[in-house]
Amino acid sequence: MGGVKLLLSLLVAASTAHAATSITEASVEQLQSAMASGRATSQSITQSSLDRIRRLDRAGPSIRSVLETNPDALKAAGSLVLAVFD
């Protein structure tokens, strides 16, 4: 369950290029609504989060504030979809 909390924290803390509202500005309710309406998936939000980390933390300003990302984050996001809709 700790992995789910970490992933949810990552989702809320990250931004997505294709969502109408930036995830960094979105509430949990807005994220849930976007997922319920099909405008976003846990995988697309996770991918956007990882992309943002790469863009801001590894390249660009290269602030290196994120020490490590989960190499299985996208797989875990897919598992969340199955757990929610089972």
C-alpha cells in the first residue's frame, strides 16, 4: 500500500502537458474527474509526471531534487486501474 501512496503523491505533484489543468494545480477531485471522464488515465498522468521529472530535474535547470524514480511506475499505474475497476 505504501507504493500506492507514493504513486498518488507523484501524480498530484507532477504536471501533464495534455491535460486541460496542470496536475501541479489540479485537486485530487479534478484528477479523479479527468480519469472518470476518460480525459486522463493513471498511465498518462504517471508518464507526464516522469516526463516532467526528466525535463526539470534531469535536464533543463537540472536541480536533481528527485533522487530516484520507480522503474516500474507505469506498470504500477496500470495495476491501479485494474484495482479500481475490479
